[in-house]
Amino acid sequence: MSGSFQSSRRARVLVVEDSAVVRQVLVRLVRDDPRLELAEAVETAEEALRLVPVLRPDVISMDVRLPGMDGLEATRRIMANCPTPIVIVSDASTDPALQVSMNALRSGALSVVEKPAGWLSGPAGGTAIATQLYIMSQVPVIRRRLSAGLPVTPAPVPVPRGLRPRVLAMAASTGGPPAFSQILGALPASFPWPIVLVQHMGAAFMDGFAAWLDTQTPLSVALARQGERLRPGHVHVAPGDMHLLVGPGDEVRLSHGPAVGGQRPSASALFSSLARVAGTDSVGVLLTGMGEDGASGLADLRHAGGYTIAEDRSTSIVHGMPGAAERMGAVCVSLPQGAIASHLLGIAGAPHFAPAEWAPVLEGPMP
């Protein structure tokens, strides 16, 4: 994930970590970064819950495996009582920790990074953690999204006519795991299209993310494999640090090619590949996320006759990616998160008429 936030003051960090060694590493990373300031470092969730309303940190570095209350429950309580940006710092090699990390993201944490392996974790890993803490500290929507009251049932959206999709592509960054959980969780196992999916997340977590997402939906979910054919009712997830492309014959193509817009996997790379091989037979969905990845690819897809959906600002944790697509004229319709699954189901079951009959739902002409 990337961002261009600027701030005139340091972001205050509360470190929650029970391991004294790892806690010292994190404290050092925070103190060595000119963008960050240490608010406090504690070893239990109970201490964190006591200090959050007092210190009002800008961001929390949260371990998931803590003595007593774990990081998942701490995240839930903080988000309910004193919403604060939370970055999960997790051991990517431990399956139980991975599952807790993914559930913490669903409960309101913004991102997950790999726990540093002692003092020798290397400058790159330390910089990545510090950068993630700084970027997430600047996300403002987290402070208001849980105080907006109960979700309102979205009004029905006209179902586009004339589409005969055979594949659905979806992408997200910040806030993506809970969005995918909600949308894919509302689709039945009999959903008629294959789904290809990009989520910006550290490579070490992608196996765990796919396994977790598989528990959230009736669809089958797994990391995509080179050369496999897309199949209905299955979610093919981009592996870590590899582009996921759709090739001729609806085959999965994985690529170590250069990052696109700073991202690998790239949402734009996925959407553009789909534009080339499927065009009018495809649907693209761009969800919450920081930066602009996905916008140009979604424009390619719409230009090729595909139907394109962006998550509305009202539900996006960060409206960067869908907002960029909207500004480019790449979006057929913007929908709140809770309306996307029903809209997809409507498309899948809609009678087929001339494309002109669904043109009025478009927000603007393709440049």
C-alpha cells in the first residue's frame, strides 16, 4: 500500500507487544523514525485499553498473541469504545496467529505487517513497519465509521441489461479483507462466475488470507496457480508479490513482472488483462484502498465494454482507489459495500436485453 499523506507533526504510536525483545525492536523503530513518536509501550491488552482513551495515540501497533486478552478482543473493544487506527504486527508463520490477524482486520484493524525477527530483521523490514504505522495513522475515516450508527439498507440499484459476464475481477487495499468477507459471504456456492481477486497485503500473509477468506464465504477460495482454468464459484486469489492476470482461454497467468504503480500484485494489471481477453463478458469491482491502483485498469475494462463497479465513498475505509477510478470516468456505477453483492446477483440473473437499456445507470461517458 502506498500513500502521499503529509503531516506537520509526528504520529504518536502506542506499542502493544508482550515479548520484551520484539517490544524493544518496535520501540527502537518508532524512535528512529522522524515521522513517529512513541506514546507508550505496554505488554498486555488490558494496559492498552486503559491507556488508549488517556493517551489518544494516532496509531496502535497491536500484537495478536497476548497474555490474558488477545489482540483480536482488544481490537474489538478499542474500535467500539475509542476508534483508533490499528496495525496488526503478527508472526506470519503461525497459522493460529494468521487467523486471529485476519479476524482483527474484519473487526476494524487497518492492516497487518510481519513481526520483526529481532535486531537482525534488517533496515528494510523496519522501514516497512514504520511506514505502515505512519500511513495508517493518517487514515481519518476510521475515527468516524463506527460512530455513524447502524448501517442503512441500500436502496435497490437498477440492474444493467444486456450483460453476459463470464468472469468477475475484484480488488482492494486498505479495508479490503472485511469488504471481501461481506461481499463474498453474501454470494451462494452456485454463483455462476469465476472470481479473480487482488488484495494488497504482505506476501507472507497471502496463504493465511486465502485460507481465512475461504471460511467467510460459501464459495471456494484458494491462491491462484499458474495455468489453471478459471472455474465458476471459485475465488482465485493473487499470490504474494505476483501479478495475477487472465490469459487466453481464461487461464491464470502469474507474473513476476515489474510493479505497476508501485504494486505487485496490481489491480490495474488484473483489470487490463481481463479487458484484453474478456471485454464485454466481464465485470470489475474496485473496493476501498489507498492510492490509485486499479483506476487505469478499470478504465481499460470499461473501454472494452466491461461493466465496472466502484465502492462508494460512504462505506470505503479509504476512498483513494475507487475515487481515482471515478475521476477517470472508469466507473459504470458506485455502490455502498452492502449493495454490491445483491447487484452482482441481480446481474447474474438478469434477462438479457440490448446494452443501450442499461446505459442510463452509467455515471459518465468514457473519456
